[in-house]
Amino acid sequence: MAPNLPLVKLARVLRAGYILVKDPNRLDEVIGLADELGNDQAFDAILVHVRATDDGRAALRDRPRVRVNLPRLRALPDGTFGREAARFLDERGLDPDSLPHRPGGTDSQWLRAHLLETHDLWHVATGFDTDVPGEAGLQAFYLAQFPGRLPAVLLSILFANMFLYKFEETDARMDAIARGWAMGKRARQLLGVRWGDLWEKPLTEVRAQLAIAPQLSA
């Protein structure tokens, strides 16, 4: 069913989409777009999907949150998931503390917060970078994993940006999208993964546990 957005909200969505078509690296606009599209109704289909598995039901029951403590993660041995996550964030100048804090008192609130605060960890686990092709690949991975509107909207925006401004990146973006879709279909459900329990495990072991193959072809 198509989203039924009030006119004011629709105007804000269209404004954010226009800005992102011109500059898809605007994280502030991506977060704003997620907020506009992230009402409880929009999460109903995702919650049905999550509740269909034992792990998903456990995650909704416990509502685990993730705090990325960079000094602690930097001190872990090379090759561990936590150390590689810290290296990934440091090399790209990303500060997890700069993300807005979201409440998690209801299932839909927790799911919204969980997706926001674990986004960069999905990058690390899947091997997708934070450049535009990498983001396209991760959004395709998301869409293969759960019925979310935001990944579909963002992929549409990236297609428009590619058509209007970056047609030379067609191969890189389409390859990433195809790989992300195939990886997402074959991987274990990542929604609700307790990332904080995985910091000290080798990244290769985490990927094997989650059935993620970063070099997988479609």
C-alpha cells in the first residue's frame, strides 16, 4: 500500500529528495527523510517480518541497544569485529556520538533507533564502503532483508542522481546493487543482531556466523 502522507510532510519528503538527488552524501537529509517516512505505520510490515523469526521476537522482547565506544574498540586486537569497526569509522571521519539519539520504548521506536545506530556496523559486516556505490549496495542489502520503504526511496534517489549527474558510475553502482541484493537474500536476518556481543570475535567469524559473503556475485 502506498504511504498516505499529509501535504506538509509530503512537501518535506520531496524537498529532501530534491536535495539528495543533487548531493546524495547529505547525511542530515537522509536522517530527515527517514524521520518523515518512519511513522509507526511504515514500520508495520517490517515488524511483521521481524516477528516471524525466533531471533526477531527475542530482539523485540529485549530491545538491545548499541553503544560504539571507540577508545575501547581501538584497543581490541586487529582483525576483531570491534577493532575493524573502529578502523572503518576512524578512516572515514565518522563519529557515532554525532548521531541523534532515538527513544526505544515501543517496538517501532526501538526498530527505528536500532537501524540508525547500527547502520555503520552493517557497512563493516557487509564490506560496503560509505561512498555512493557502497551506500547503494547496502540499501539493496537492506531491501533484500526486510520490506522497508526507506531503502527503496533511497535507491530511487540514487538512480535519479546517476541519470542526471553521475552516469559514468552506472557500472559501479549497478554492480554494488546486484551484489547487495544477492548477499542480503542469502545472509541471516541482521535486524536485531546483538552487535555489542560480537566486538571481540574475528570479523571473518562474524561474517560466517551471519552468512555474509562480501565478495559474492549476484
